[in-house]
Amino acid sequence: MRKFYLYLAILIFFSCNREDINTDNSNDENYVTLKESKSIADSLQQFILHRKAKASRGVNKSRNTVLEKEIVGSDGTVVMRIFNYTDGGFIILAADRRANPVLAYSDETSFSSDTVPLATDAWLNDTKLEIDAIKARGTQGTNVADILLKKAKYTQLLSGNMVSTIKTKAVGGNVAKPPPPKCEDSDFVKGPLLTTSWDQIGGYNNYMPAKSCTPYYCNGKAFTGCVATAMAQVMRYHQYPTTFNYSIMPSSVPNYTDVSAGANEISKLMWRAADAVGSDYKCDGTGAAADISDISSTFKSLGYSTSATSGDFNSSTVLSEITSNRPAILSGYSTKSGSLFPTYSGGHVWVVDGAHHFITCPETLPDGSTVGGGGYLWFHMNWGWGGSHNGWFGYADANSGNGNYQYKRQMVYSIHK
């Protein structure tokens, strides 16, 4: 039930503050101030950081919350804020009440706005565009926070009495559409499935071709590349092909000079993936798989099931894969040029290995009024940069037309032995 309390905390905060709003934009009742955002981030840190506290078996002490960055929308006002927690972890909050309050969160790493991976930057930009679109429409269409607040008047949700009725289970379907009748409110969390946080630099590229590359952290060799890194982490998860000693592969390599048996075994796996997919080894980034289908074909050639499939991104399919304990591989581009004959740049390939799906159902209230249904969906992203910025990133409205990684968003799924 811990997961549902995240929403409980948000609802309590919003219900207490909507009646007394002193905002930087006093004419906009939907604007969330920096003070309000800071209070939400403070109140949610025990939920965001629960894994770390549990793993260390330590006391879940309060940590300081530090504003990392405010992101401004097209109208010049703040649309989201990024907060870091001391000792690790971050949360990204919307600055508009009509959007999903929690856009992304992590208990694994801090968020550095100075070194944002390309795909993370693309997600931030697309999320900014989505909030811009919500503001332009004047409404989100389905505001889940409002639905829960209306239900709370009759179910005493805010006092915690309804929590015992929430069942944790997997629920399929598109989160942007109301769930079918006779459903139950649910909060499903699965993952992260991977235990690795691998990178593309020295310690991981020990078996890559020597290219006299100048960055000191690549040891004169080509980077592994994002394609090989994503594939190798999935192969490590399934521990297949069996020709590698997966038991000695560490979850991460401590430094770029590591040539231990474990680091070398990872490097062999990285090279095998890069070679099989037909990588082009370069100092500024090893590239591969001009077409996403090359990745699914390579998995098949390595002995994986012929069911491995590539196609356009679909959140329901990815959710189903995660529910079935199968990480998927995603790809996308941040920039598109041209219209008749478009070209794409800023591409990246990474692993999605977790899902957090919250649904509230349509309901007729005791006063005869009805409320619709809706939900929030986050996916856990392993970006392939040594754990940097790994976390849960939101897909709150799959039908918005401004989806995350909007240029050539594709996936490889049904990867298994």
C-alpha cells in the first residue's frame, strides 16, 4: 500500500492549498509556486527514497531538498521544477495543477542539469511541450487529481480509510482513456528489472577496437555505443548466450581503468553485441542499427526467441512486457529536419525495465454525480550512462499528440530466450 500513499500526500497538499493561493502568477489559479513545489518535494521524499532506506536498513531520515532547475515554457512562465535530495534521488514536479503532479522521480541518482543525457533532454523538452499544450487547451481533459479529490469527499480518502480498498495488481490498457466499468482503483509497480547501471566508457570498452581516441576515460578505444550497451544489459538480465560468465559481471565498473575479470567479461559481452549488430566504431560515439529492426534481428541471431519484434512505440505493449518480466529497448530522436524528406539526429537507444501504473475508475458518487476515470503511467528508464539520470519518467497522456521522444519513437520487445 506504500505506493498509493504517494497520491494521498499529493491530494492532501493540493486540497489544503487550493483555497489559499498566493502565486507568482496571481491571475492563474492553476500555477504551482516554488514554495508549493518545495513542500510537495519535501513531503514525498520518504516515498521516493524508500528503496534506498530499506536496502541500507537505516533510519529513513529527512534529507534536504534542493532546487536544481526551473524549466520555462513557451509563454515565459515556469512549467516544471527539478529538485534533488541530498544523498541522492530527485523529483520533477509540474508547475501546473492540470498536469500530472509528479513527472519523474528517482531514488538512484541526483539530477545534474550540466550533464543531461540526450534522451533525458528530449523527454524534458517533450514534457514541456505537453504542459504548454495543456495550458493552451485550458484543461487536461482528464485531471486525475480532481477525480480523486471528488471521490475523497465521500470515501474519506484523505483520512486514509480508503487505502485498504486499493488492490495492487497489473492493469492493461491505455492510461489516457477511462478504464472499463467494474474496475478497481489500482496502483501497480514493477521493476526496475535490471540490476546493472552500465556505461560506454573505459572499463566497459576494454575489447573495443583501438582508435587512438583522445578522451582520457575511453583509454584510446572506441566507446561501446548506446545500442551495444542497451543490448548487453538485456543480455545480462536474461544471462544468454551462455558463453559468458555472467556471475562475475558487476552491476557497475568502479573506474575507467578497470581491467578486472568482471570488467573484462562485461567488455566481451559489449563487443559481442556491438559486433553482431554491425557497429561503426568511432571516437565520438560508436553507432549502429540505422533501423530498429536490426536490433531485433540481432537478438534472434544470438539465439533469442524469434518472437523478438521491432515497431513503433506503444505504451500498452511496453507495460505488458514489463508485467511479464521482460525489459524492452527503446529508441528515439530529439531533432527532425525537413518535411517531405525528413532526416533525424540526436538519436539514442536505451532500456525500459520498470512500470508504475496508477488507475482510478469511473464512479457514481452518493450524491448522484459521476466522475470519470484516468491514470498516470511512469516507465523506469536505464539510459546507459552509468546510472546517470536513471529513474521513473512519466507518460501521463499517451493521446496528446506531443508524446515523449516524439521523433521516430520505436521499440524492440518480446526479447526472451
